[in-house]
Amino acid sequence: MSWLGTAERIRTGREPAAAPGPDTGPGGTPGLLAGIPRQRGGRTARAGAVAEGPNTPDAAVRWRPWRLLPTPLGTPFTFGYAVLLAATSLFAEYADPGLVSELLRGSSTDVVHLAQAPLLVLVASALWIAGGMASGYAVAFLFVLTALERRVGALRTVAVFFGGHVLATLATELPVAFSVAAGRLPESSLHRLDYGISFGVMTCTGALAGLLPAWSRWPLLAGVGYVALTDLLAYVDPLSDWGHLLSLALGVASWPLLRRWRDHRAAAAPLLGDLGHPALRGARTY
């Protein structure tokens, strides 16, 4: 203690108050140094940031049930696509049956249509839900694509969905064409009615599983795989059932790419005052 501190103690009978240091603020609480980027504030400052900041860890772990469903701003692709599918499902339910049948046959991704107008039917076939809005694939579409889009973004979700839809369709229809040409299947197989979103939904399901924690990843894959295998063994529509298993495998094969996309999307942008910012790289510090 300096002689000034001793004089103050003799005069007042108590210890002098400590002068605020460079790392303390008003009232003795830890403060921040001016002009120094990315400092750790005091407890009060950090508590206020946790309570008010939208991107804090506590805000991230809070479960919000409404995020399970698509929204126009949060998941624009899933929301817009769901509205379109709802419209076509209502049309298929209440429009003239003859007109609906004609449109569905024109949208079918059978061998004949794929040979005549492949791009048109590959897109048109994904505008309908086989079984309507009450089908299991319609429900899975909402939850699976919403969860996937929130993790990797709209454009990447489009790539996963339509990539699986196109690849699984070609992988199931091209063998039919070869089998008919070899005489192993009748020519009526070339006009098989095939439409719907199931291949895309299965691909997105397999892809989403790779972005989930292990405790939910493997039960999801086991449950979906069991359903697909059961349908295949029932032998009601083996071509589509093989396509569902292939679509699920395509989603699983996309795990490395999707994880890189997710990590890139979740990477925090550097602060403008951060010495690691590209504009400040190479600058000398003293």
C-alpha cells in the first residue's frame, strides 16, 4: 500500500476503494477495453447476450415445435412445393376423372414418355402425390424436407430431391426398356403408369439421416428400410419398391457432400474487427 493509501486509511478509518483497473467497469464489474476486438465481457454482459442474442447457444437449443413445419421465409422451397402439391391433389380429388386420368398418364415416367419428352415428364411426374395428401409420403414430405432445408438450404434440398427423383426413375425404367427389347417383358410394360414424389422423399430421408445425431439416425434408417423391404417382399409393385430402396441408398451416399454443405452453411462470418478477417491478414500487431 502506498503512503497515500495509508493516509486515507488513518483519516477515514477504512480501506480505500480500489481504483478501477483497465479490465474493470463501473462498480468494479469487469468491462471491455476500447478498440480491442472480440473481448470477453463480464458476467453481466454475457448474461445479457445470452438472454437477448438471437444466435446464442441457449437460443439454439430451445425446441420450437413450429420449426418442424415449412414456412415461407425459413423453408421457401418446401413451403412453395407443398402448396403446389396440395393444389394438384385437390384438383385430382375433385376435377373430372377423365381429365385427371389423362393428365396423370401424360405425366407418367414410363419408357415411352421418357423416350419422347424426358425433361417434361420427369418434372411433371413430381407434381402429383400417389395416394393424395393423406398418403404417408405426403406427410413425410413435410417433415423430412423441412428438416433438410433448415440444415442445408433451399438450393441444396432441390438438388437432393430432384437428383434422387431423376436417378431412381432412370434406374428403374431403363431395365424395363432393355427387358422388353430382349423379349423378357411384354410391350405393355412400356406404358406403365409411374408418377409421384416417393423417390425424392426417400432420397431426402436418407440424406437427412446423415445430418442427425447417431441416436436418431440409425432408428430412422432402420424404420424406413424395414418399410421399404416389407413392401418389396409383398411384391405388389416391385419396380417402384426397388426404386424406393435405391433412393434411400442414394441419400445415404450423399452424406459426405451434405455434411460439407452443412458445415459451410453453419460457419460463422468473421467480425469486421477480428484480426483474422481477410482485410487484416498480414497486418503486424504490436
